[in-house]
Amino acid sequence: MWFGKKMGVHFKRSGRYAYAYLLVSVVIFIEVIVIYYFVGELIQNITQLLKMFYNET
């Protein structure tokens, strides 16, 4: 992810604003997908843990 941000800064400095905007947008989109997947997995694990706890009592 940091490589994409670094390249975005490089494109911006060289005057290629369209490439910089596109590259940074793609990097942000990928980061959102990764965070969404991680949070989804975390919520599922917590839900399963709570179900196990409440089923035993």
C-alpha cells in the first residue's frame, strides 16, 4: 500500500495529476476492502465466541 502512495506523490510532483488521482483512489479502495474483510472476520469470531459462552451456561 505504501508503494502506491509513494508513486502517487511521484506522479503529483511530475505534473501527472490524473495518474496520481487514479493511483491513490485505487490504493484507498484496496485498503477499504482489506479493512472491511478484517472487521467482518473479527465480528464473526466474536459472535461465535459469545455463542459458545452463552450455550454453556
